[in-house]
Amino acid sequence: YSCGTCHQQALAFTDGRPIAVGSTNQTHSLGSMSLANVAYSATLGWGNPTLTSLEAQALVPMFNEEPVELGLSAITEQELLDRIQAEDRYQRLFPRAFPADDDPFNVGNIAKAIATFERTLISANSAYDRYLRGERSALNESELRGMNLFFSERLECFHCHGGFAFSDSVKSPDFPFTERPFHNNGMYNLGGSGRYPDNQGVYELTSERQDLGRFKAPTLRNIEVTGPYLHDGSLATLEDVLDMYASGGRQIMDGPNAGDGTAHPNKSVFIVGFILTDDEKRDVLAFLKALTDTDFLTNSAFSNPYEAQ
């Protein structure tokens, strides 16, 4: 497996699966997140407030054992370095990238190389971006109406998915302080216990009840191509997601996940529900699709270099 197995460019560097599958075929409890504009992410991953560095994050899928992701923990570190050093292009590129190192082939430099590439993954040329830059014809009337609804207090979407990143977990030199929020959006409430199936969000790290079901609000950029949706891929379409938020959360009437997520004690104060007409719903969905950056999805600078051989 490569990083690109679960982060495919055409899908805004996600994989189209509800939840990720590792190199040993082990099923994970979380989906692969988009890497669009990840350089500006204040936290990395769905539910870890402490993971704030791209270099540190790169080591997690490389060596993680529960769940197994890339599976490199099964080999020795030296074997990994031997594999990298045996690659012709790396024999040229690593010494050029790390000229001050007597031996540039080490795990730290591998993580730096991955993180540096990830920082180039900038998505900023959707129809919405072009509209903001003054191209008033970039958005049609339906998309404009959807934009106004999205940023309205009536729907409350922008509180967690606002700003240039369409996420509230953002770091930038333009901001005086860094926000690292996580949210419970009322997806689950198993039997009224407050628990979620499989993964409990930030609670997995803290064991604090107030963290049950709290997850990062991911970017909505390129959301049209990153389904299925939510941390566990349990909603297939954007229409499903909008319906859930319109209901103020999700009520599951039967089965192993039965429970009233709308009544979860940790639910965000911004998940209050709303009523949309069919036309308004179409407008919001049209605006969300106007966040698709086709240049980002096809830019050859981000593409798999091995396929070009």
C-alpha cells in the first residue's frame, strides 16, 4: 500500500469507501479524510486533538498496529530504509532534498518529504473561489441562493464549516490564535447511552464522557466527490447529510445502532434542525457542488509519478 491507496486525487484524496481498509485487509472504524488544504489543518484525523503536525501524522499510518494501515510495523525500520534507498529516483532526490545530512535516508526525512508534498495540495479554484475573486458569473442563481442559505443563521452550517477551509479546525498566519474544536453532531446515541458504534471520537483519547461522539468538522471543499459521508461513511449522499442536519441529528429506530441522536447530551448547540423547501434544498446542494475544484482533482503536479513512467 501507498499513501495514495487511501488518498486518491480524483476523489480529493479520499478513497470512496465508507471506512478505510488497511494493507492487511483490516477494516478500520473511520473513513479516509480529504487532504485538500491540509497544510492549514489545526488537527489531523477525525478525533485526536494532540495530532497537529503533518510530519507526526505521517508516521501514524506508516507504523500503526491497531488498526494496521500501511503495515510498516511488520518490517524493521532498516528494511524500510533499504527499500527507499534502493529506488533510483530516491537515490537522486533524497540527497538533493536533505543536503546537510551525511545520510539523508532516515524515517524522519521520509515523514518530512511526505508532509512537504501534502502542503502543496491547495484547492482554491472552485466556482465559489472564482466568484469571490470577482467572476460574478461563476455561480448561477441557484448556487447563490444556496450560498446565502449555507451562511445563514437559519441553517448554522458556517459555524463548523466556515472560512476559506470550510472547517473550523484551522491554523493560519492570518489568524491570531488557532482553533482545535471537535463536535458531536447527533449521529448516534446507542440505546440512550451516549455511545457511538465502533469509534467514540475524542473520547477514545480522553475517556471523558463529554467527548463521546465528538469529531472534527472536515473540510467541505470538493465534498461532491468525497462520499460516502460522516466519519464512518454511514450516509451515502449529500441529500442524506442535509436531511440529517435538518432533523437536528439522526434517529435510528431499530437494529444494533438504535437510538435518538437528536437527544445526545453532547450534541453541538448548532445542530438544532431547520425546515427547507424542496427548492431550497436543491439550492444548498448546488452550492455545495460549487465547491468542487476540478483543477485540484486533475492537476498533474499532484498525480501519481509512477503511472507516468
